[in-house]
Amino acid sequence: MKLVAIILTFNEEQHLARCIESVKTVATHVVVADCFSTDGTLDIARAHSARVIQKEWVNYAIQFNWALTQLDPDTEWVLRIDADEYLTPELAAEIRAHLPALGCQIDGVLCGRRMTFQGQLIRHGGVFPIRILRLFRYGRGECENRWMDEHIKVAGPIVDFKGELIDDNLNSLTWWTDKHNKYASREAVDLLNLEYGFMPRDSVASLRGGGQAGLKRWVKEVVYSRLPGGFRAFVYFAYRYVIRFGFLDGRAGAAFHFLQGFWYRYLVDAKVAEVRRYMRSERCDVRVAIERILGIRVEV
């Protein structure tokens, strides 16, 4: 069984070795799809016998789907994993034990994903563990064509593994907020596309049969997106922190739920409002406003 792990990187010397070490007992090959790192990322990848390919960055979906086209035709399974994530030993053992026995009709495998923040595992707020599709049969899956919160989609049946992977980013809070500021611009593009339809819609949203990711996307696109901007960020934070007991995560958890559950989503709404104001004042197309305000060039 040939399983290839794809890791997208840019300046990930702090995380990459840990990530590769966690997949080495399940992956036949590791492919590092890099966008011209300037630190020691490439040296670490090669020291761990990973194959390095490079391409300029546009967004995650384009980078990952391009990486899929670079795999050998005899690849059987693909594992998507981020550089700051790692497989738990339980998930690695489950993959070794059960993946080879799956019937040829199975296209994908769900697993759990948890996250740490400021060194603490987030356990409350109704956020984690989330069930995500990270293993899929080569040639039968690809990444959604979105600017933010992209998932792997497959057409055929999927199975559920109990093991988990952990998102454990070791960078500073300043780095985290800067990254989420960029994320907010990308998510604003997706929200504006729901309203103006300037790009083809590609979504796993499903009220039935789409799993946890499909249901959450459906709620986000059909319910959340129709609530008033700003107000919906507060409602979501209150739901997570109070109703789903996010306050039980302590001081680090309070920072996480406030920043990721309120600040980030309020920032997205503020950016959407800014683009709309620019469209009105300059009487321009939404794609022009997005490029001038958010610095993102939208290709159709």
C-alpha cells in the first residue's frame, strides 16, 4: 500500500520535523509542497527524506490540488496534514491496522482533530474534536476551491477512524493574530462570494449526509451568513463560551474563545463591510474592491 503524506510549508522549521516523525510509520513517502521558505524548512525536509516541490502561493486549495498532480500514478492513498499538526500514536496505529483492509469502494477516512492554544489543549466550547476527512484514495478526492476553511471532498463512501491528530502551533500570539488577520481577509472573500457570486461555488455544505464538516458548513452558509454582521460574531462567542462551557478551558481557553470565536469573526465582518463601502463610494465591481481593500486578486 503506497500512502503519500502531503505537507504544505512556508518557514516551518519549528514544526516540520515533528510532523514528519509522526507520519513516518504510516506514510510510504512524504511530499513537502513549499512556497519558497527562507528558513531551514527545506534542509529539515531533505534530512527526513521528504521529496520537496515548490510553487508560488495563491491559496491553500490551489497549492494542495497542484501538489496532488505531482504524485506518482501508483499512489494509492493521500494523507493531508499541516506542518504544525501531528498524528497521535493511536491514529497512526489505526491507519496501519485498518487502512489496507478497506474495500476499493471506500474513498475517504474521517479522523478527529484537536487544537492547542498557548500550550493548552482546548476541550470545551463545542469546537473540538472536529471530524475531518484527511485520508482519501488517490484520484478520488481534492480540496474545495475556496479561499478559507477548505476541506477535502470525495464522491464515494467514507469510514470513520477513532484516532486523532493534534494542531499544536508553537509560534507566538503575535504570529497567531497576524495569521488570523490574513485568514480574515480570505474568509471575507468567501462570504462576499456567497452574496455576489463572482466565483464558482465549491462547498461540502450538506444538511444530510455531509458529516460534521458538511453540517457546519451548511449552518455557516445558510444561517450564520444571513445574520447581521458583527452581531453574529457576538452570538457565536456567547454560544461557545457560555452555552458550550468554553469558560471551563481556563485563562488560555478564554483568550482562545474570545480571539478565535469573537475577534476573528468580527474582523471578518468588518472587512466585508469595508469592501462594500468601497464598492459604493467608488462604484466599482466587487473583485476590484477586494483587490484594492484586501490585497487579494480574485481569478475566475
